[in-house]
Amino acid sequence: MYYSRATNRRKRWYHLLHIGHKRLLFIGSVLALLLIALITVVVTYGLRAMKFDLDRVAAGGGVSSLYDCENRPIASLNGDELMLVKWEDLPQPLINAFVAREDEAFFEHSGVVYSSVLRSILRNVASMSYEQGASTITMQLTRNVFEMSDKTLDRKFLEALLAQRIERAYDKKTIFTQYLNRIYFGQNCYGVAAAAKRYFGKSVSSLNLVECATLAGLVRAPSLCNPVTDMENAMGVKRETLDRMLTLGYITQEERDNAVAEEIRLAETSSESQQVVSYPTMWAMKELDDMRDDLGEHIGGIGVVTNLDLLLQQRVEQAMERALVAVEKPGCIPEEWMPILHENRQEAERLRKFFDGIKRPADMKVRDGNDLKNVLQCCVLVVDARRNNKGRVMAVVSGRSAIDGRDRWYENCRPGNAAAPLVYTCACLPGGDNTHIVAAKVDVTGQSLGYDIVSDFYKKLGVKMDMPPRENEMSLYRGEFNMRRIDLARLLFDVQNQGRDYKFMLTDRIWSRGQKLLYAFEPQKTGEYIRRESAAAVAQLPPFVLEPRQPVVLNEILPDKHGVMCMVFNNKGVAVFVWMGFDDPADMPEGNRMSGLMKRAAYCLARELHTEARARLDARKRAAEKNVEKKS
């Protein structure tokens, strides 16, 4: 009998590699496609990267400039020229702090850390968002120079290829120095030299370890970690930077502990009351600080086009000083006030003599040259009220001179009866037994409504104010509390505009160095945060004064010597706000004569500027129509 025997073959190790011809072909095809895709991406983005001019890297950030509505230059926003530093000016602790905080492999990589980029891409794809950036210092410089703000994979690939081009064209010292000369440090500081001077009153070469760690820590969030505005956050990021420096061996444990414990000592000039050239510049810088997150890193060398009318601004400054002199000295009433006093010339002359004849307080200090301490002050705000333009600031003055750096519109006053429309608005709200009860006196109306209704309404408005306690409820109704003048003006404006929330904006457009539009003003399409019917009803009631064919006027003496507030408003036209008074209410002379003088002067000034602003708008409209005709 024959038995067949199966062949007993031993499996060799190389048999494990035998996966079949079809599988091998499939895997090879996939790998080939991936390789082709990778080569295509590299070539495509490499060609795009070659189109960028690398000379811009060494050209500096440029000066940021401010323009009016007709592109007339107003001022520089960061000095006449940028403060630049060289590599030799950089202390070693500053270099170490930024390397530790931003890019610990800066001196080793070629512009891109591929492992970090891959990890970032995978995480962003997994989350379907842009959570992680993985940017090196060179890539951050690339974004700043070539204005790449879009958070997309396309931008990331292009940025990586450009960063490598920069690394091949420039040495590490140049790249690092240009980076420090361009980035934003808060407080309108562009570049590390400006930041060192603003915060610490020093040159960059004189910075110590604490100061270096502070500057390196705040660049990721200049508004949140600014030692001027938030010392606690600044101390926190300083500690984080020092911890990273310790981990990388740049400092010892003792140096770290001493620096963490040491306070951040700011120079006196680092306060927000820094000198600026004008009030429009002050407002523009404030608005830019509010928009830093939206603007990203493209903040050096920008062009800020405002809603400001430079000719009107000059008229406002001149008219305001004439009005203050008219209050301080008899016989100085401006000729421009005559038609405002009365349409009849003889009656106007009588009123002028009456105004000049009011005896000035003997203890009132009069301006003498540049001595502005304890003298009468004035704020003026001219706001566009036309449809689709509401809230555009056409002119702004916040005192007799910007040299003191004070923006008095953002300082407190006691609104008194000027806030009565807000209480009356509560009475016109729907529901409840106390609706539509508007008494002749605001405190009677407030008592009818009750403390809870009025206080809740103020909280809903979101204004900064010192809310009087329940046991002092009459102060709430009578406006005997502190609130910012700008908030009072804005709320009065909103009441006259059907209760919609309009923010006053000076900035109209922001252009980057490369003429890329970074911001454009759009009329706010906000809801009614004051009920439309309520606002419309209150807009017709005192203290607003309505006369046929005349603009709406509110002119009130504020309580506790807080000056006067005047508003002249024309719907679909212009709103003018004037505050007149003393920085310290205690400086206001005793008696009613001063209040009467200021009330008359504020009214005449507001009416004069209202007429001037309307004329400027009409002139611009005619010029625009003429240009259209020429083009057609």
C-alpha cells in the first residue's frame, strides 16, 4: 500500500514579505500618489513663495499714519520715525526670553519645525478648526511682513515655504532683530525699543531679566497681559517665561526665584496719560487698541482713515477756545454767536450786552498761556446722524490742550437732569401698573416706578456708573451718581435715534502697508436696547426742547458743580455735544453766575458748530456729486 506524504516545508523569514502582487501594486500606487501630491504641493507653494519680494523683510515696519475723511494727513501714530534696534543692542536675557517663550529651536531649525507643523495640521483637521499654529519666530516674521492673517492651511503652507526663503536669504541675527523691531507690545508700542522706553524708561540694552521676561510674556496678548492695565496678568506671563528659561538652562533656580518675586517697576511715562499730538490721535489709538485682536499682527505701518473732517476739527478747536474766553472775560463774545442769540440784530446786541454784563466770579482762574491747571475746560463731540452714517465722529476735542493726555469724554460727571430721559424711558416700557406715568419731575416718576425697575434698566444698558444703593434711591432718579460723559452723550443720541445702540467711531478704514483693507466701518445694525416706542415718546419730552424748524436741544446744569451738558441734534443730520466745566468740581466758583455763563456759552457753541458741521456735510455732498458728473 502506498501512502502519500505531504511536503513539510519550513517557513523562512523572507516569506513574511510576500504579500501578493496585487497588494504590493496597490500600496506602491498609494505611496506614489502621495509622493506626487507632496511634490506638487511643494512645487506649487514654492513657486508662489518665489513671487514675494524678500527685500521687505529688511525694510522695517514703517510709520503708521492717520488721515481724515478726505485722505488729508493728520498725524503719525508711532512717532515721526520708528525706533529700531540692532543685534548688538539686544541683551542676552532678552534673546533668551523670546527664544524660550516663542521658539526654543530658533537657532537650529531652517525656518520651520516640520514635526510641529504636522502635529498642528493633524490636530486642526481632527477638530475641524484652527486651534494650533506651531509658528516659529521666522514664520511670525513672515506673517507680519507679508500680511498673512487668514487662518487656513493654504496660508500655513505658503508661510512655511516663505519662512524657508527668508532663512536662506538672511542670517538668524537679522531675522530675530527684524522680528523684535516689528511686533506689537501694547500701549501703541511697535517694536522692542519703543516698548522698553514706554514701559521702563530705558534703552533696550539696559533691560534687566525681569523686564526682558515681562516683554517676552506680553506679546501673545498685549491687551490682556499689559502691565499698565493688568499687572496681575503681566506678573503671570513673566513667571511663565522665567519657568521656560529655567527649563532650557538659560537661568539658574536662584535667578528664577528672585525674578519671580521681584515686582515689575514701570516708568512714570508708561501711564496711559502719555503725551499725544492731538485728541483725534488719542481717540484713534484707543480704537486701535480695541481692534488689536481683529487686526492680528498687521499693525506696523498701517494707514488709518478716519471719519474726521480736518477743516471742521480746526473750526471746532478755534470755536471752543473763543467760547471759553467769552466765559472768562467780558466783552469777548464771538461775532458768530450773534444770529444764535436772536435773529433780530438789535435784540441780539441787547443779549450780548447782557451776557457781557454778567459779573464774573472774582475767584475764577483765567487761562494764562500754557498754564491749564484748574482752569475752565470744555469737551466737544460732533457726530454724523445721517442714515447709514450714524455714529461717525466728525470732530472731537477733549479739553483745552492734548498735552496733558487726558480724554475728558471718558472721565466721570454727574448727569443730573440730563439723565431724566432714561428714567422716563422706563415709564414708557410695556407691562405693569406704572407704565406711561411721566411726571413733571423726574424723581416723582422714579418713585412711581420703583428702585428695581430703574436700576435694572441701567444695568441692561451696560453703562459704567456708580449705582446708588436702595436706601439712597432718590440719587438714582435725580442723576446724582457718576457716569462717563461719553456714555451720557451716547445714550442721549440713542434716545433720539429710536433706541438703537450706536457706538461713536472715529475710524473709518484701516489699510495695511501692502494696501490690504484690514477694517471698514459699517453702520451698526443693532437691535433696540431701548424700546423704539419708548424712545420716540421720550424724545419729545423735556428736558429736550423742540421748536418748529429748529434742531432738538438739551442744555442742563449738572449737579454738584459738575459743569453743564448741551446737546444739539438734527435727525438725518448732525449731533453736537458740549460739556463745559472744571476737572475738579471744587475749583468751580461759588454762586449761580458761573453756571449761567457756562450754560449760555455751551448752547451758543453747540449751535455754532452744528451749523458749521451741516455746512461741511453739504459741501462734501456737492463735491461728490460734481465728481460723479465729471466721471460720467
